[in-house]
Amino acid sequence: MRAPYFTGRPPSSDDLWRLDEEVSLPWTEVSDIEVHQDDEIPIDLNFSTVHKIRIHEDHHNLDGSEDGFALKILDPITLPESAEDSFKNERTSRILHPHITALLTAFEHRTKFHLLLPFAEGPGQTFPTTKAIGCLTYRPPEADIKDSETDHSWDIWCLGCVFLELVTWVIQGESGVKAFGDKRLSEEKGRDQEDTFFRGKPRGILKCFFTTKIKQSVTSHIRDLRTNQECTEELRAFLRCIEENMLVVKSNQRATSPQVRDSLKDLVDQLAGTTGTHQQQHHQSEIAPLLGGQSETTGSGVGKYT
């Protein structure tokens, strides 16, 4: 019987170790993460599960084995694209921060993706997540539809709202951001005014169905930003990405997270190569750090079979 030997992640390598199906994982103990009844913290996050494991001492040289390890398993059968994208993002990111658990190694085994991390005995269960899930202003149209599904496209809409306010701030400053909010709010009629980026209209004989669309104040604001003399070609490209790919009413027609990432990377590359006017350099210095650059990649962190 063969079993792998885990050595941790090399400093610079993006190789993914795919274990043969007949290989046995050298776990000596596997248990579910305990969740208190009142915590309301789901361990099954749509397509992933987390377990506490112990590895046979002859099959690793990882530090911190006294408390065991946390093993996150992503099942692509449930959500193929989401699982694979999430696995790739977590595997290739190098997040080094004292308050963030660092990834030890990552591998694929029997069509499932595995992420191995130190086991944290911290007070996470003592301080559960709040029931307030975020700013209602940035919520997508499907948030107002009963029993609608929540997926990654929800975040794309919210991020598009934040990005639009970011571009507004770059071009018009803080006063422009406030004026933009006032315009969205003033478009609502009636007593129940609410600041959102979309509006719903009742339709049908009984007025019990709703159709949603982007607020006119939002589309006109984007148009005004494009024609502003402070708006560079890079900012116009950013606005086009926001309007055409992110602030899309139908959630299944929005860009995916990787598509948004690639669009931003292309924009950052354009900004990095920008030369010429002082105005372009000024906007580059302001917005490029906010968009981020290329992330470093690291390796699989697994060794030979034994």
C-alpha cells in the first residue's frame, strides 16, 4: 500500500500534485469540526467540507502537528466551476499574515480538491458571524426575490457597486460620491425611499410580480463619468467592465469572479505601461494600488510516495 509524504509548500512552484486513485491518505484520525448548536456556522459551504485530521508521523515533516490539522475538501461534483476556481485561488495565493491561517499544502485525490492547513483552536465558535450580512444599498436585484438562490454572482454585483463608487471618488471626489447617492435615493418615489442601484416595478394584473432594471440615475451617472475631462481611457475601460459585466440584472449573465479578475489584471497591466500626461500618471498612482497586481504563486508542497 502506498501513501504520500507531505513536506509543506516549496517557496516558489505552481505544480499541483495529483495523487493516484489507489493511493491511501495517511490519516490516523478524522473528525468533523465541532459546531455549537447556537452558532449557525455551516461547515458544509455548498461545495466544501472541513475536517480535523491527524497525519501518521512517518508521512510528514509539517510543524504544529500536536493539535492536528484542518483539511478542507472541495467537491467539484456539486459545483464544478466554483470548486475548481476556489481551489486554484486558495492554492496559488500567498497570504502571510499573523491573523490568517497559512496554507500548508494542496493536492487532488480521487477527483476532489484538498487544502491542508494548521488546526486553529481559536475562539471562532465563541464569536459567530453576525446575522447582518452587509450593506443593503449594494444588494443585487435577486435579494428581493423570495427563495432566490445565493451564489458568487451576488458578490459580483456588490463589488460592481463598490467599484462604481471608487471611480466616482477618483474623478469627482467625496462630494461626487455623496451626490451620486442622493440621485439614487431621489429616484425612489413614495414614502419608502431606499438607496439601491436598481429599482423594481410591479407588473401583471394583480401587480404581484416584479421586473427589475438598473436605476436611470446609475446609468446617467456612468455616462457623466465617461464624458468628464478627468476620466482617462483606463477609467472608461473600468466603467465599461462595471456596467456591462458586473451591474447586470440577470445574475446568470454577470461575469464570474475569474473573468472580473482577468479584466482587472488587464487594466492594471495597461496602467503599468501608461506613459504620457501628468493626468494619466496621477490616476495611475491613485487607482492601481486599489486594483492590485499579480499575485505570487507557490507550490503543491507534497513529496514522494512511501
